[in-house]
Amino acid sequence: MEHTVNEEEDGVRADRIVRNLCKDLSYIFLQKIFRTKKVKVNGKKVAGSDRLHVGDVIKIFGVSPTPDEKKSVPPDPKSDSGKKLLQQFESMIIFENDDLVAINKPPRLAVQLGTRVSICVETFLKVYQVHRQCECRLVHRIDKDTSGVLLIAKNQIMARKLTELFRENKIQKTYLAVVDASNRRFSEAEEGSIDNFLTNERGVNLRAVTRYRCRKSTEQYALLELKPSTGRKHQLRIHCAMVLNAPILGDEKYNRDLKHKKLFLHAQRVSIKELQLDISAPIPQYFEEFLCLQHLR
């Protein structure tokens, strides 16, 4: 079993991450696989008490794969199904060089495996990296229903570099969101900053910072530009709904007045000055059509 540490798991103990990945393991067996060195991070042995960081790659040996993982094993890249997966993935690519690839992730495609997820970005990567003869690493993620720019390192050196830049807040992410402004009117070019604490699934309070700017608004809707400085789970969705009182359209979790089937949240741009990269992803068709219809362009 292999897993790449995401932003939500940054700074968490190795044994807690493994326990979340292998929920059926007893505490005694969990300690045993660490003691017998069946858990490695970036190719090296690790203690259960060691804290891991975004981009670290955990490999667990001697643990049977779950049914979901068995289903996710991709076909050979040279087979018909493998070629189809490769073609689908390559259609998502918006930037590529020797060290990294960026895709425009479509909505409703999960980044990693989870409950009731049989295909995800990692599924495509297993075919793509064989075809490209590289070793891909996810260094961040975006929600399943969110579309837009997703960076993928093509080697461990770039994975560590991107992880470091994310940790030092040297990678700027810009999102676009259409929100319900019926209870909270936005003035044109209004901007501000949200700085609070969000409680994660383990009950830990984590600082969450988001800058926002209104690009255009009507009596009912507003198009917001969101720039998160931290990467907490559902951060932008919570900040819009709970702090700005303007939930994102199509948000099944935080928008009580659900009228839209798709989420109007898009990771439009990623800028990395140190690597001289500025990558943008066009918004989905349904997003574009709604903006035009509501005169938010």
C-alpha cells in the first residue's frame, strides 16, 4: 500500500496516518508493523511517533490491500483500457516539463482513493508514469467536486521542492467561486481577509487564512476571487458560508438552499515565482455558461 501525505495530514504522527489508512488494524498489529520496519517514508524506516509532512510518501508492507485498492489497479498502458485512461489524462494536462505536470482536474474526480471511489487522479497517474517512465508524486490536493489546477511532481526531488514551497507559503493559489449573495451584498471590488481557526477531524484547531475580492456582483450572486494562504479541509467553502454568509453554489455540505447540482468552485491559477511558473486553467463549461447568463463576466 502506498500513500502520499496531503495538506490535511501535514505534521501528523506517522502511526495516526497509517491507522486512518488501515482502519481494520488493531493497535497491537499497528505497533508491530512499525517495530518490524514494514512502514517506510521516502524509502527510509520511520517510527510511529515521527511527524510527517506534505509530499512524504508512505509505503506499508505486509498489509493486505482493501477491496477499493484491488479495484483501482490500472490496466497495462499498452492495453485498450490503458490507452483510454492515458488519453483521458493527457486531455487534462495544461502544463508539463521534465519535473512536473499540471492538470485541469474536472469536477467530481477525486484526487485520491476513498469510500466508494473506484477511479481517481492516482489511478490515471499509475498508467501515465509507466508511459512517461517517471515516478509521480501528489504534493497537494483539491476537493473532489472542485475543478482546476492540480500540480504533480514527476520525481522525488521536485516533490520535496514543491512541498517546501507550499510549507513556506511561496505558492500562490487563486480560486474563483460563485456565491449566493442574497443575504450578503458585495460591493464591486470589495476585498478583505479572513483569519480564524478551523477544527479538523481529529479535533485539532488549525489556523485558516483566506483573502477574498469581489470581481462582480448582482442582487443574487457574486463572483469572488479567493486566495488561501493555508490549505485546510473545506477551508474556502467554510469561509464563504460561515464567515461571509455567502455559501458557494452547489455546495452540498454548507449551502442549505441547494439549487445547483455542481459546485461553483474552481482552482483557476497557481503561481510559483521561485520556479518562474504561472499556470492557469480554464473554468468548466457549466461555470462559464452560468457567469454569462447571470452577467457576472
